[in-house]
Amino acid sequence: MLQILADIFGAVLDPIYALTGNWWVSIALFTVVTKVILMPISLWCQKNSLLVVSLLPQVNALKVKYFGDREAIGEAQNALYKEKGYHPLLSMLPLAIQVLILFGLVDVIRSITASGAPGTELLGLVPLVDGGWSWAMPVLAALSSAALGLAQNHINPLQREQSAAEKASTNGLSIALSAILGVSVASGMVFYWICSNLMAIGVQLACNAIMDPRKRVDYPALRASQEELAALENLNRRAGSRFKPDPLARRERADIARFNDVIDKSLVFYSEGSGFYKYFRGAIEWLLAHSDVRIHYITNDPDDQVFKIHETQPRLIPYYVGEKRLITLMMKMDCDVFVASLADLDNYYLKRSYVRQDIEYVDMLHHMTSMHLVGAANCHDHYDTIFCVGPHQVAETRASERLRGVPAKNLVPVGYDLLDRERAEFRDRTPAPVRGRHLKEAPVAAAPADRPMALVAPSWQDDNLLDLCGEEAVRSLVGAGFSVVVRPHPEYVKRYGPRWEALKGRLADVSGSVSFEDFSGEGSIFDASVLVTDWSSISCEYSFTTGRPTVFVDTPMKVGNPDWRDIGLEPTDISLRNQIGRSVAVDQIGSLGEVARSMVARPEHWRRVIEDVYDGFVFNHGHGGEVAGRYLLDAVLSAQARRTGAAGAKPAAGDTAVAPAATDLKEGSREA
């Protein structure tokens, strides 16, 4: 076959030489001829490359969806390529043809040098054999390959989307191959290789002009998918740095195996950390006391308090699963009812199960404020049921559903167990006042007269209180005679640890008046005479528990839904600011201490005002945990009945639940 190729190439080169009288020029023009003849193949490869680039948003979406599950990613990706007709090996065809032409030139170059024409002996020199100036040829070959690689990084639609490591690997192999050829074959063949590399740049430009990548690839969608995948990979790296010493990795694998070994799981809770147990506590304790259901509790925190609670409550079964492995576990979730306080289920990394479609996903909100301002418009869309704190959340959710045309969710008027328990605990530890319409529910003790406590507990979004004016706020409060507790949101500490440490360092000179507390503690809520925050929903928890006011610092508003005005309802995040407290502008932060001091001086006024707001703001005063627990038990029993095909029957294996005696409590019933 090589002899046939040599005869063909010779037949092409001879007339070119007759026109030019120079074999070097003839070889260069021969390269041009081959590139023109092979242009249809180059266009075929271009079409194939553009196809795979156009599929990259879908490929990246698969990598996000099945993150951590290489087998599932590979199967889904191969199925997509097969469906769309992408040929992964087609991109190697031009290189294979170039090598074939190269070796077809062996006899041609040999016959040229044998002719004895002036200058032809130089074409036959082989650096490893003949040395001398011929050693310039492998250097030039490597440089031509480097130039081609550099150009392809920018103009080849497929190579342009490769990672830096992939580009370096591709170009490095090409340069190495060129250098090896350059030292081991005749200089005339190396010259063809050099010309072919350089002309390939022009061929690629011509292909781009004929098949414009911008008209065939949705680059905005591609960039968005790359950013989402990169964010997930960064999350994975952060998770690995926090949670992946070997003992924890072994523990995590063992916990996942334990979880997967349970058949017919009825009820699963998911917690992002130890501080989130308080939101689930009321429902869990009611279930443990009034049923025999086993509660499976997945947490990202290896030191979650739930592991200690399990020692006395064996039916509350905890599992440590880090953020990376949770992604796969969620996709393979197998249970009847899944409860979380997580926003954006199924929108990003944590997905609804793809092995069971009948799981009821319950959103147990961990805030009392509005549904349509802070979170994205669709952040609750993939839950089946939402436990609503008050009438405002029901009205806002329904308005959002109507506006966006999404299916109506099951909204349950539950209330807020955390607030119920904090009010009860505050009542038990605080002397009751001598008067007040809600004497038993919300007593308020007079604030300490000498050095009252101010709790600074802001949100964690960009331009939050700590970042904009944290130091000035604390110093103003200290200057007004307050002792100050600073309690950052856990996301702030996780994301911006160096900022947090720097702030603490800047406040070292007032350390006698300032202390720092983590998210899981509740003591400062009871002890503080005033709360200082920005847009954090802790304001409701604090003021409705203690009857004491909140000072809101007017940092840029925390907005996750830019279309919040379209719903036509004022968010409680805004309306409450001047109902349960007062606002202070950032540029007036120096007056914060005096504003807070004046508010602390009027405890009875604020107690009455705040209690009036609370009356119409929260469902089921004092019974939020009970209502939530009853709903979950009913949901579990209904799922078990469906699974066994007989109402009220128990499954033969796996988790079981026993309902308590019927009661007249109606607040926890399902809302259509």
C-alpha cells in the first residue's frame, strides 16, 4: 500500500517540481494540495467537534446530576453520544492521515535524493544518523507542533473547551511526537510534517468560517453549565478538606452502608449541621413519644448532637454523610417521607430520588419570615409539602404559584416549634410580670440596668452587617454601655472564615466587653436585652420569644428573587422592621448604641407591641411540634397503607409506625 501511495505522491510532486524547480518549495505546495483534497474530511471532523461541544451543557448537567457516581455518568453520557451521533475517535482521523502520508513519502524522498539533483542530498539527511545541520529539523518540527497547539487552544472549538491539563497533555504529546519523528526520519519528510502542522492552522480557520461555532453552539448555556459544575467541584474540595481524614471517611462509608441496609425506610430527616436539630426537635420528640416509628437522621456534621441523643433515644438513628456522598445518596433515596429545611431541593446538587417517585418531600421551614424575597422564586418548588409558620407564608406561596403557573403544593398550617419551646423556656426562667394580656405565654423581665447585653446576629449574604460595619456596630454598643455577644450565621463562618477571624482580631482591645458564640447556642437569645441584625430571620425568634425589640441595620436588602414585587404582597422581612423594632442606616451606625439604649429603657411598651404582632403571625401557639409530628405520622401511615395495599396494615419488614389514639386537634390536617 505504501508503494501505491509513493507512486501517487510522486505523480503529484513531479509536475509541481517542473513548475518550481525546487524540491523544498514542491514539498510545501504538495502539502497545500493534500490539505485542499482532504478538506471534506476536515469539515466532517469540524462538524463532529461542534456536535460534542453543543452537547457539553447536557454532559455537564449529567455530571452534576450524578455527581460522584462515575458509572451512572458514563452510562448516561454514552447514551447521549449514541443518540446524537457523536464519534469520539473521529478527531484522530486527520492525524492518522497525516502519518500515513508521511510514510508514503519515504520512497519519494529516497528517489529524489537518488536523482542527484543539486540540493537534494539535504532532503535525505537523518539527524540520528547523519547529524550536522539536520538537527535543526526536530527543533523546527517541535516548534511547529507547539505553534499548532497554541493556535488550536484558541480556534479549535473542541480543544478550546478542554481544561488546562487536557490542553497541556494534548499539546505535549504532539510536540513529543514531532520531536521523535524529527530525529528519526529524513529531513524531507520532517519538512512535510512542519508544513502540515503550520497549514493545519489555516485549515482550522477555514473550517470555522464555513461552520461558524457561534451559530452551532449555545455558549451562554455552556458557560452556565461549566460554572455550576465548577461550583460543585469546589464544594466537594471544601468538603474534603473539612471532613475527610481517614477515620471519618471509614465512618462515613459504614454509616452509608447501615442506611442502605434498611429496607422500607418510613421517615428520613436531613440536617446540614448540629445547629439544625432544633428545627426538627419538636416533631421528632412527639413522634418518639406517640408512635413506634424509627426516624433515620442524616447529617453532614460528624459531631452533630443527634449522635448523643441517640444514646437515650435508640429509635432516632443518626448517620454521618459528608456533602459529596450525600449527592449520590439523595439521588438513590428510598423512603416514604423525607423531611429537610433545605432550600433549592432539586435545583442544584441535592436532587429528588430517581429510584422512587412516590416519596413525599416535606419542607420544614427554619424561618418565620416571607417566602418570596430572600429565596429564589423556585427554591421550594420541588417539595410536595411545606410546613408553614403563619398565614403570610400560605398567602405568599399561593400567590407565587399562581403567578408562575406551577402546581399547588400541600401547605400545612403548622406553626413554629422552636419558637414555642423558646417561649416556654424563657417563661420558666424569667419572673412573670404583674400584668399583661399574655401573662403566661410571654413574660418579660426587666433588662439589667447597669450593663445590658446586646446580641449581634446578622445574616451571611454579601454586604452583611459584619462585613460592612461590624466593628463600628460593636464599638458603638460597647460605648453605650452594653456587653456584646456576636453570633455569626454558620454559613458566614464556613464561607468567610478568614474575615471572621480578622474581625475578632480587630476587636481584641474590647475583649472584656465582647464575646463570641456559635449558632447552636440559645442562651444569648434569652439573656440579651436587644438584638442587632440586618436581614436575618432571627429577629422573629428573638423578639417573639422575649418580647424585646430588635434594631435592624439597613444593609443592602437580602434579595434572592428579583421579581418579588410581582406577587403583590409586602414581605414580612420589610414590614416587621418597624413593627418589632427600629432601623438604623449604615452611615448612621455610630448612633446604634444610643438607639438600642433608648429601646431597652421601654420594655413594657415593646412587650405589648410585639405580642400583638405575634398573635396574628404564627399558627398553633405552643403546639407547632405536635402538629408537625401528627402530620408526619399520618403521612407515614398512609404511605405504608399504599405500599401494602390494605389501609391500616403494616408492612412485613422494615420500619413500622403506630398511630396514637385519635384526638380533636385539627390544625395539622392537610390543606388541599
